[in-house]
Amino acid sequence: MRHLEEKNKIKNIESRYIMLYNALMDKLIEKLEIYRLENRISQKQLADKLNVAFSTVNRWFNGKTIPNKIQQYHIKKLLRDYNFKDKHFEIT
């Protein structure tokens, strides 16, 4: 019985972690879209800046995929270089 309780606790923690991670990715993509719109660049131009395919950027914005670790790094760097400020979003 105790083993089952511990297993459920672990699942609960994993579930919370996944939800938090997905929320952070959603926020990152939202900021990237704001950057794109403020700078009046197309998804293709943004893809070129990030050295990824247009379809990759399009999938991010349509919620079909999320950026991998390397892509996240370059997105954060782009936003940091742009000096993106938002009190509810810290780029780390």
C-alpha cells in the first residue's frame, strides 16, 4: 500500500513538472510571436534568424511542437538581445 502511495506522489510531481514546463514553453512562444509582430517580420524571416526551417517556426506558433533545448537557447538569446522586458516573464 505504501509503495502505491509513493508511486502516486511521484506521478503527481511529474505531472506538475510537465504542466509547468508546457506553460513556460507557451509563454516563450508567445513572447517570440510578440517579437515577430513588433519587428514586422514574417515567420520565414524569423526562421532564418533562428537558423531553423519555416515549418519549424510555424509548428511552434500552431502549438504542434515545442522548441528543443538548442532552439530554446537561441530564442532566449534573440529575445535577450532585443532587450525584451516583461514583468511577468523573465528570460533566463
